[in-house]
Amino acid sequence: MANHTAELDAVLTALGDPTRRAVVRRLGAGPASVGELAAPFPIALPTFLKHVRSLESSGLIRTAKVGRVRTCTLHRERLDLVQDWLDDQRHLWESRTDRLEQLVTSPTPTEEDS
């Protein structure tokens, strides 16, 4: 996990924006052109392209240009970085809360037990 810290930071930063998350969600259904991806958003194309570049630099999407059409494809394996990090955090916190529960619910020894 430590080897992937910079990559994880880039992915989390890219996913920190609702427009980029919507693009990732849309690309989950399959590749799409930049024009198709930009259509639902009331922003200028140059602004939308900044989101595309951010997603591309994080490795979440790949783009390929054929003629005048740039097509974006989701790189699903990149999302595994986030899933792995979340799994690690879940395991850490579940073990901590399990220990706390055991401490709270287990009987404490009294002087009579000694």
C-alpha cells in the first residue's frame, strides 16, 4: 500500500470533484466521446477538458483520439487502489471497535477474584 501512496492521492483528488465522479460513473457503462461526456454539464468545453485531463493524469481514464473524436475509457483497475485503502481502513477500525467492545462488555476482575 505504501508504494501506491502518490497514486492513491491522485485518484482520491480526481474523485473529489462531483463532475469527475459523474464522468467515472458514466464511463462505467462503457467508453464515450468527450462530447457525449460533456453534454449533461452546463460548463464550457475547455473547462470540461480540464476535468478529463485530471482524470487522465490520475490514471482513472484513458483517452484515444481517432480523427476529431477523443474517446474516453475507464481504467477500472485504478479504482482498486481506493477499494484496497478502504478495506484496510475498515479492517483497522473494526478491530479497534471489537477490542473496545470486549473491554466494555467483559467483566472486570474485582479484589474478591484475586
